[in-house]
Amino acid sequence: MKRLLTRSALLGLGAVTFSATYCAVYDDTLLLPSPDASGGATGGRGGSTGGGGSSGKTEGGGAGGAPICEHATFPGPPTETDAGGEESFVVAMSEIDFGETYDPDSGTAVPERNIGYDLDNKCSGRQGEGESCAKPPWANGNSEDYPAGRDNALGRLITEISSRFVSTFGSAAYTQQINEGKVSILYKVDNWNGQPNDDQVTTALMMPAPLNALGGRDVPLWDGTDTWPVASDSVNGTPLNPKFADDTAYVRDGTLVAKLTTAQFRISVGLAATVVVELNIRFSGAFLTAKLVKGPHGWEMHEGQIAARWPVQELLAQLSQFPDVNDASLKTPLCINNSSYPNFKNAICKFVDISFLNSPECDALSVGIGFTALPAKLGNVWELRELKSRCTNPTTDPANDACGRAIPFPDSGSGGAGGSATDASSD
């Protein structure tokens, strides 16, 4: 009989390093719709890193020919119980896909991809379905769900930034940062039986420092020998005791499913080929799925999917970590009185499409991320530094701003006045 597990985990957004506390209470109401009890796989067409699906279903006709929207879900637990197992492995994210619909190389739009899941049991904007929360007036961006109700406002936000402000921002730049050893995310799976179905496995999430932070190699070889230092805020003193755990993870028909409690952690975002932006984020109602595949160097994760909710105010408050794109050196922090701030603020606020903790009003961005992860090893602990605002004047610190609030500060770049979040162009 499988022993009770005390740890396991899931998720990450890009390459990351934790920097806060974790809530150990899992709120099942944030994971709508219910798992697909039929065990349908997360298939469908996706980007190179994977494609979330809707259990093999597509939008079609309902009773009397009325259109319906099938909800993209994750497979439910297997029927087998107490499968037992001692299989253990570690992988590091090697490729990421935010699901953006813009190709920076050609400067043109690309077809929608099946990245993410239906987080709110609504196919908003499809087949006549409305929003799951009340959108504030400043949330005036496109919030139509992707096929099968997939929610991924983050993908639209990254599309906006890369098409209007920083053409190098997005999946390709981030994946380049991963393969240069600057960022990644680590997953550890324990107590798996190594078979397509196992009702209880341990899945832990840990965030790495740069690969060479403790004197290791500069770039990953992806041959199972890459040893990533582990960020201090993602463990309780040692990688053997990760802070973030889910003891209800399972494998269904070869697909790992792990749930994420409300959690706060730090991510390192590859804004450009040479620019890394660190952010503290807090997710709720999140989960991960991935196909487990035996590769030449060990177990791998393919067609990975991450889905979550991210409070928009907490992202807006950290805009000082981003550079002012009007500074060619990308060294000036983005503060309220910078000329590019109103447009950045608008881009973030307008794509709000979901509630963080099931509040009546939309106050968060839905997140959908595709990924691939390859064999790796856990290194020693790397101590993190505190993340502080880069705006020295509190009156120009985005932490003191809010979506929908007018920007009264003069534009330091051109002498003009900054607008409110709804003043800038909306699409």
C-alpha cells in the first residue's frame, strides 16, 4: 500500500527563484471545470512546447444544432489505487511557450494555439457565453477565450508588449535565456510507479539560480548532468525539503497532473536576449499537466501546460523592475513619470479577464504556459537577495498606482502629461 506523502508540488512561470511564503490550503473552487473523468488526454494543436487540449473534444453543435463550447480540462485520477512506486527524477524547463499570437521575426500575427486551460468554466465570448466576473471599465482589451474556453490573458499581454514596445520579448527570448543557463524551473517527481497510471505521486517545485551561480557550467547540456543551484526561498534549508508541495499529484494515461495552492514566489523573466527582469508573483487556482516520456538521459516532460490566476495589481506594482523602453540602453527603471509608463500600464490593466479568489469583479490575469522539461540535477542552495523598487521617489513608484487611476505626474521625457490607463490606445 502506498505510503502517505507529505510533499509534492507543481508549477512555475518561466525561469524562477522563490522569494516569499506559501499557503498550504488548496481551494478546489478555483479549479473549474472539474477534471475530465473520462481520462481524455491534453491533446490538440499547440506550439513547439505542447498544446493543452479539451480531452480530444472540439466546439460543435449541441441539441437542436445549437453551438456548444467544450471546456479544456485536465484528466481525472486513474481508477487504480495504492499503486505504489519508488521511481524518482528531476527535470529542468528547457523550452517555454506563452501562447502569444505575434511573430517578432516577421512582425505579423500567428494563428491561435491551444495553450492553457479553462479556469472559470466559461467560454467567454464564444457561443454567446459571457464573462465569469464583472469587468471594470479600464479592462477594455480583448478577453475572448481561446478555443475550448482556454484562458490566457498573459499570452495576449505578451503579444501586446512584443508587438508594440519590446519586439524581443516573448517565448523565443525566454527560451534563449533558458538555454544560456540564466533561468529555468525545476520539477522533482518521487514515489511514482513508472507506469502510465498512478493515483498518488510526489511532485515538488524548486526554483534555480543561474546554472553557473555556484561555479558550475555556464550553459546546460541537457544530458541529465546539468546541476542547477536551488533558490533559498524555494526550500526549507535544503533541496530535500522543498517549500512548495502537493501530495495529491497523480499520473493518468501517462500524463502527470499536479495542483498548485495559492503561492507567492519570484520569477526571472527574459525580457530580451540580454535583459532579465525579476518579479515576485502570487498565483491561485493553478495546476500543471505534462506527458511523461522516457528519453535517452531519463524521464522528460513534454506538452507541459501551466494554468493559473495572477492579481493584476501585484504585477502593476512591480513595473519599476522593467526598463523604460524609450531608453536605448534599457537601464532606466520604468517609473510613473516615464513617457512609456502610461502605455505599459494600459497594456497590463486592459487584459484583466478573471477573478483572483472568486470575487465578483475581475481583478486578475489568466495564465497559460506551455513547456518542455529535460533531465537535470539539484545543486546546493543559492541565497536570494531582497527585491526592491528601482524608483527612488515614492510618488513615482508604480507600487503606489492602481488600474483605473489617473496619472497626474508630468512626463519627464517630453514635458507632456501622462494619461490614465484608459487614455492610451486599447488594441
